[in-house]
Amino acid sequence: MERRTALLLGASGLVGGEVLKLLLQSDIYRQVTVLVRTPLPIKHEKLQQVVADFAQLESYERYFAVDDVFCCLGTTRKKAKTKQRFIQVDYEYTLRAAALAEKRRVKSFLTISSVGADPCSPFFYQRVKGEMEEALQRLSIPSLHIFRPSLLVGKRREFRLGEALAGWLFGRLPFLFVGKWKKYKPIDAHELALAMFYRALSAADGVHIYECDELARIS
């Protein structure tokens, strides 16, 4: 089997960090490049770290000449502080990365959206994610994978009350997340990372969108 190459954006985040671990541990990937704002405290023989200015993403086009691009960029309204900054990170950066991946003819592009993503949603977060999904599908990428997790749980650097409460609720009242509510069940970041990893290797052409309740079956 020919060994693959990967580019990862968002490696310092919760899911991105889990994806990076999987890529470095796998014998399938011979080289893993990460675009980061600040160098990660990680050293590995097949890891290439590139300190990048995401506002100038096109300057790093050459690094998109890989088999698979994993885009784990994302922020929150609270961290972004303004709607425009949120749109810049979750919509603009993701779309620009996908356009560069298309230009460099990657095999697959994998990114994270959100449960309830809908360009017509009355909710800002889900509307932006839905618009991002629509824009991605207008590109010509052989294998496009969009993941729609609900609340993500895992060890973050910062405490998030909403995620802590969701984890507590699911642990004590799991019956709330059944039937049509199943896709809202909180998901561990490692589980999502596994789903992204395996979908990259699936060689499944076309556009694929995964709801939260499907992710466990993939991994």
C-alpha cells in the first residue's frame, strides 16, 4: 500500500489534537504537516510544523499538495467576540482551505460542521455552518466529508460550563438522547477524530455528511 500524506489545520484544538495523534500513530501516513499559529510542544519524525498566518492562507498553498486535508478549525461566539470574527474562522478560513485543496487536487477534504447546520436556520451558529457546507459542495473535491457533531466532550484547556452540564446530563439521563433526539447526544472528541480518520481512508467519492449519531458506527 502506498503511504499517504496529510495536512491538518486546527491541530491545537480538541478534535484536531486527537486527529494529529491518530495520524502520527498510523503507519498509513508517512508525512503529516500542520499549519499552526504557535508551534506545538510535539516532536515526531514525520511531523512538519508550519507557523502560519491564516489571514494569508494562500501563501501556504504548497503545503496543500497532499492526499488528505483535515480541517478542524473552529471557534465559539464567546471566544470570537464578534460575529464577523466567527464567520472569518468558521466560514472563510475553512472555505479558503478547501479551495486550496481543490487547486492542489487532494483526494479528500474532511471538516467539522455542527448538528442542525442549515443556511436557513434562525440561529446564527447553525446558519453560518450551513452556509459553509453549501459553499464547500460547490467545489470540485473528489471526496468531501462533513461531520455534524453535537456538543463535544474531552479534556480542553479551558473549562466550558455547557459541555460539563451536557456530559453530566447524558451520564445520568441517557434516555433523553433517543429517537429523533439521538443526533444531539454529546460525543467524545476522540470518537469524532476516529470517524474522520477512517473516512479519509475509505476512498468514497462524492459528498458525505454525517450526523452525530452516525459517527460511532464509522469509528
